[in-house]
Amino acid sequence: MTKAKSRKPESGESFLEGKLLIAMPGMPDPRFEKSVIFMCAHSAKGAMGIIVNKPIDGLSFRELMSKFKIDVTADGTNTPILFGGPVNMGRGFVLHSSDYGSNEATLPITAEFSLTATTDILEAISQGRGPSKSVLALGYAGWGTGQIESEIMANGWLHCDADLKLVFDTDHDSKWQKAIAMLGADISGLSADAGRA
């Protein structure tokens, strides 16, 4: 079982990269309430992740592809587009299994997860040539230097190892509860208030 960790990273340490960031109950920012975020990058300069459990109402993969004038011929491509975060909402990001790569356009994050942000992956998915598992999100979550570390220390977030099945699960409504359960935590016992000594 994976344990939640709350510690301040050493300089340059990227301990969140490839992990899941899970919003604590009582998250004050409604954009991140009950969010599960796959962390794509984390360094001393900041962090970037994709929210993987918040579908955008009324926007499906097929509808978005029609706006790009990309023909969709593959089955099973009517999945929802996700709200990846409040930064750069006009840009799409595909978080996917590492069985697909697009030359220099694909960023390998872990042995199981990669990120691609170019239209060639959209064409590949539309034609059934894409990765075996993927989520398409508009926007991303971003943090400046030391910001995410401070939010973790203030009990805003939990983090744990990323689970391939959970990240690509299409039951978005239950992902937050499942992520909390991976930590062995009882939601009713969690608090967003910082501890007092």
C-alpha cells in the first residue's frame, strides 16, 4: 500500500514527477476541488500536471476533432475531453500510455506514461493508430517555484504513485475516491487544516 508523504523536497528534487496529486477535502479553490492530477513535471523551478478526473460538459473527442477538421474513423473515440487545469485552456494535451511516441513531440514521463501536445497524436487516435490508453485535456495545472511544496506542507494535497488503471479509468466521478482509497485513507478522517504542535 502506498503511503501519503508530506515533506519539503531538497533543492532540485523532482519527487512529484510521474505521481498523482490528490486534493484534500475542503480544497478552497473550486477549480481543484476533488481533483486528481497526474504530475508531468516537477523541478526547483515549478511544477506542471494534468487533471484527469474533470470532464468538460458537452465536449467529446469527436466534437473537438470536427473543429480541427480531423476525420474520426476509429471506434470508441467519443470519450469526453477533460479540464486539464486553468492554465492555457486553449491548448490540448494528450496524456497517454508509453506504447506510442511521436519523435521529439512526445515527452516520456515514466516507463508507463508519456505526454504529447501535437495534432499528429489526435490524427493517430482518430484513425485507431494511437496509444492504447489516453486522455485528452484542455489546459493544465501549473505552479511556480516552491508553490506546490508550500501547498502540500499546508495540507492542501496528498500524493502517491500513479496507477495506470486509475489514470485512464473512464469513470471520472469515482477517481478521487479511488485515489484516496489507494492511500488507505478514510475520507471522513481527512482535514485540510494544518496540524498544530
